Amino acid sequence: MDFSKELYVAKQAAIVAGKKVMEIYNTNFTVEIKEDNSPVTKADLASNTIILNKLKEVFPNYAYLSEESKDDLTRLENDYCFIIDPIDGTKDFVNRTGEFTINIALSYKQEIVMGVIYAPVLEELYYAEKGKGAYKAKNGEHIRLRVSDRTSNLRVAESRSHKSPKVFQLYEENQDKIEKYYELGSTLKGCFLASGLLEAFYKFGSGTKEWDIATMDIIIHEAGGIFRDLNHQRFKYNKADVYNKNGYYAVNKSENLFKYDHLL
């Protein structure tokens, strides 16, 4: 199937939302705390409105799942569901690290078939469509993404704002294989792995949701990498329960996967 129209509109929506987000980024915005204890700003809400309006104008019959909108479970009856994170890495936005992204993915029959990640501060657009590869667009240039071939001297990453003792322990246990350790916010970790700049990152626990991983999933796979839950299963999307119960890992090659069963 062809999802080039969905990809085109999602790219445009992400870039327009990114411009608005950057306007707010450069002001003294306020931060509110949601019921789940996560932060939200008017930039999250403005981005959400822009993205939904643009997508719904072209795809009124698709379902929508967004971090900043009330969940409508009638989406479960629809084969097509856009999955949106208006700002992934709100803590990074608030702390002005620059490491936040805008994420739009499309699920078709519970599989991600298209994904867009826009990093407004970097002005980099990452995107992928099922079976057509992953790319980075910057300054009018579109570069095909491929994971690295490294099987030693690995470069690994962890979330800057959501530190994990288990990830720290895993990297400590494998320090003889690791050359460099990065702290990175949001789905930029997935973008960097797909670009060949990282070889692995891990997430333990059930703290993430579908919109946190959907775009990384397809971009990493289309770049030749591996993205799975910690039970080694591919993710399904547009589910009633949007939590990722079993964490996840991303690696460039299967032989670089660290042993982590003792940490589960």
C-alpha cells in the first residue's frame, strides 16, 4: 500500500507545529503538571491543535490518538489511526536542552506504516514509510539513513530526563564493549541510531506509551535496525491500553544486544 500522501501531510504538519513551538520556546512560558505528574506547556497544546487540524482536514475518516487529547476508544474500530506526540521530551523543552521532537505516526491494522519526527531546534526532519526506507531532510537535502555496522566500540544512549538505574547497571556490566555513552532526550535517540551515530539504547519498565515510540519504531526498522519490546516482540499499536508494558530496546545489529534478563 502507498502512504505517501499521509507522509506528505504529516511532514507539513510537523514543520508548521515546530515553528509555533519555537515561538513559545523563546518566551517565558509557564509549566503545568498533569494528573500523571508529567509537565505540559502551551507549546504542547498549540502543537497538538495545529497537527490535528491539518491531518483531520485531509483525513477526516481516520482515527486519532494523541498525548494531549482525550482518548476516544472508537479508534479501535478503525484500521487507520494517527498516533501523535505534539512534543516528545517536554522536560527537555522546559529545561531548554533543545532535545525535544514532534512526532506523527500512522498505524494501519496495528502496524506503523509511516512516521515523522521533527526536531525544531536542529531543524531536522526524519521520516520513513513502510518498505521505502528512512530519511533525514535538512537544508533541502534528503539523506537515506542506515544504521552503523559496528559490533564493537559501541555507542549507547540513555534518556537525559528519565534516568534508569537498570540501564546504568546494564551499561556498567558491558563497559568493555562500550566506547561512548550519550544522554539524549526524546525520540532523538531513535533518529541517531537510524543515522548510524549510536548502536543501542534500552528502556525498562512501563513508563512509556504508544506515542513515545511509534515513530522511532518504523524509522529504526527502515534504516535496518531492530526495535522490540524486552520480550523480543514487535509492537502493536492502536490498542485499548496504550502503555508499553514490557519496555523496549533498539540496536543496530542483533549481536550487539546485551543480556538483560536478570534486570527484569
